[in-house]
Amino acid sequence: MVFYFKSNIIQPPAILYMGRDKHENEELIRWGWPEDVWFHVNNLSSAHVYLRLKPGQTIDDIPSDVLVDAAQLCKANSIQGNKVNNLEVVYTMWENLKKTPDMEPGQVAYINEGAVRKIRLEKRVNEIVNRLNRTKTEEEHPDLRGQREARDVAARNDQKKMLRAKREQEKEAAKQRELEAELRSYASLQKSENMRTNYDAGNESDDFM
């Protein structure tokens, strides 16, 4: 089961989601999207919370209130972390997660430690947690693999469209350059110093025989 939440402090709302237990977390790790940001309480067991970025958005321009929402959701869904004040929540892009066969279900490492960010929470804020829980929906058996594969197909199709559009632009630009070159050549032929006259041809008189 996967739980979905809406961080509606921004519009349109940001989508947060997490698995019910370590087995769902394992599937989310496996079939996450490149657009997903992963959140987890640092050094404690907690839910794996994901934020799906919008097109063109990066981890650097996530609104601070949305970061707090995701971090508070992690804390509220950590048995130990929910009781601890002044803790850190780490977050990084899904693509930075590393999973090896010897790891326990739900356990991950990082490909690049330098790409991991942290946010500190002084305490649980019930107002935030309650607001998020009011938006909570659940999906019993989500087809995470199918969703990821459909996302990849759509991304490839978008890339193909962009490449076709780029080639058409390049073709039009080449035609325009060719036309401009022809116009410059024609203009050059029209210059008086390039025009031939009767005098140039050796006829020094206007008299006719």
C-alpha cells in the first residue's frame, strides 16, 4: 500500500507519498522516478517519504515550506523520531540512492554523499501533520513498475519531439542562411563597379557605322 499526501501550502499542491512498510519502501526504491526527492530521518528508522518534482523543478528550488512538510511527515512516521526533538531529516534525489543485494529491505546508501541535503526540525508540529493527514489517500496495490515504465515511454516520446523540433529549426535556419547568402551575392552583382558597360567592352564611341 502506498499513501499519498498533498502539500497544499503551494498551488498546485506538491505531491508527497510513502510506503506502508519496508516492503513497500523497497518497491518505491526500485521503481522511483528521476523526478523524485527522497526524505528520511537521519540515523533513525522512519518512513521513506518522496516528493515528486514538477517539470523543470530542481532540488534547489523546492519551497522551504514544502521541505518542512516532507520532513514533518518523516518525523511523524518514525517510532523513535516522533519522540525526539531537534533531529535532522536527510533528503536527496532518488537517482542518488544506492541499493545492493546484501542490504536489508528498505535500507539504502548514497552514490554521492555530497548530494545529500539536511533539514533540522526542532519538534513535531501537529498543525502541519494534521493538515497533511487530512489530504491522505491510499492505493492498495499500485502498479509502481507500470507507472515508471509509462513515465519512461512518455519521457522518450517528449525527447523525440524535442529532437524533431530542433532538427526542423536547424533546417529552417540553414535555408535562411542560404537565402541571405544568395541575396548578398545578387546585391554584389548589382553594384556599379561590377557592372560592364560599352566602354568596358572596347566601344569608345557612340557613333554607328
